[in-house]
Amino acid sequence: MLQRRLARGDTDVGRFVDGAAEAAHRAATLTQRLLAFSRRQPLSPQPLDANRMVGGMSDLLS
């Protein structure tokens, strides 16, 4: 999405960079949890704000 915006000459891409960084952080967390599960390590579940998560993916879903 960032490449498409830049190709069109759009310079207001900060939110896309922030979204990509947040997605990378979520992917790293998921990977850690999957590895812990496969190793049968104890997990530390934390509450999740589903509205915030879906709202943060609205650009990707469009």
C-alpha cells in the first residue's frame, strides 16, 4: 500500500509506515506465542481490545 501511494506522488504516508510497524510487532508477538505453545511453555494471556485492532486494520481491509 505504501508503494502504491508513493508511486501516485502521495507524501502523506506516515500512517501507513506506523501501520506497517504495528503489524510487524503483532507478527513478532504471534510468532513468540506460537513458539511457546509448541514448546509447551506457560503463556501469559493479556486482554485484547478488538475494536482497536480491527480499526487499525481498516486501511488494509479496504
